[in-house]
Amino acid sequence: AQSVTQLDSHVSVSEGTPVLLRCNYSSSYSPSLFWYVQHPNKGLQLLLKYTSAATLVKGINGFEAEFKKSETSFHLTKPSAHMSDAAEYFCVVIGGYNKLIFGAGTRLAVHP
Amino acid sequence: GAVVSQHPSRVICKSGTSVKIECRSLDFQATTMFWYRQFPKQSLMLMATSNEGSKATYEQGVEKDKFLINHASLTLSTLTVTSAHPEDSSFYICSAKTGIYGYTFGSGTRLTVV
């Protein structure tokens, strides 16, 4: 069965410093992976997705993620955090019957 | 791009009443819609999957008689919370499948039962 584990429930960074949100996956076949962002009381916005093409995936707002099969990881990074990046981030994998399986989420705080 | 319009964004209802939440696909046909609920500071939990013209498939532990899902057309899916109680207070989000790897989310509905 497919699953994702987000290794940090909270991450706090200073504005202008790099962001790293960690996600490990478990899958019996080549997975399709996503990162979504959710601002308070809002729906989810897709940041990027991996679908077995290039292992380095570039997304919106300067985010990118690298699929590493040897490490079963799909960590999300951004070189320089902005205050507007403060939100909840979800690592997601497609499971059976096209259902999305969500990680527990990582709350990113950005300090001035 | 594909847009899913979800209404209402917020609703407060009295205990024992029913509430309907609508999700409309504005510029595409949504053959499959997923419904999630999200408790504060928690992840999304899939409640059910609906396919246009057929009965919804509910996840284990979700009461199908309490959470009625209708997907009668390719552009509209509804979730009705029947006989709502305070423990049903939550954030409900719909998501439409838009392609092989495409999923579009509604903006969510904050339900408060008093």
C-alpha cells in the first residue's frame, strides 16, 4: 500500500533563508507524488507533482522537489523563504482507485 | 485551468438540522469527486468517492446515511450532512479528478454546528 510520512510537524525559518520540508514515501510501484499548500481556512493549491518523468521537479512560487528512489524521499525545498510562504504543506501520493493519500502535514512558520 | 467552486464557504447550523454543501466544476466535467473532512490542525481524511450517475463509495467508518453524497451531473456534486451534531463541526473539502494526475480542490466549507 502507498503511504507518505512527513518527518516534521512544524518547521520555522527566518525570511530569506532556505526551506526544507521532508517527505518519505512507501510504495509497491513507481509512485506519483505531489506537494500541496493550504493557507488557513482555504482549499489546497498544487505546488508541484512528480509522475515518473524528471526527478527534479520545479513548481510554483520558487519551490522544487527531488524524487530520490534510493532514499524513498520527495523533499520540498525553496532557496529563500517569504513571509507569504507561511502555511500548511502536505505531501501526497496517489493510492489505489486514484485516491490521494495525505501526509500529516508540516506547518511552516516564517519569521521576519 | 480547472476550477471547482465550493459553497458555502462557512455555515453555522443548529444541532439536528441538515446542511448541504455544493461543489461545481466550472469549466470541465468532473466524472469523479472526492470528499474530505479536516479537523483543526490535522490532515485531510477521505470520506467518500463519488462517480457521476452512481452511488458513492464511502471509506470505512464514515456513515453513509449521515453524509449523503449526490453526483447527479458531471458538473455538480453535493454533500449533505444530515441531523448535524456538534461533533460534525469540521472543514469539508471536495476535490475533482481532472486528468491522469490532475486533482482540483474546492476552497472548503467550514461547518459549525451549535
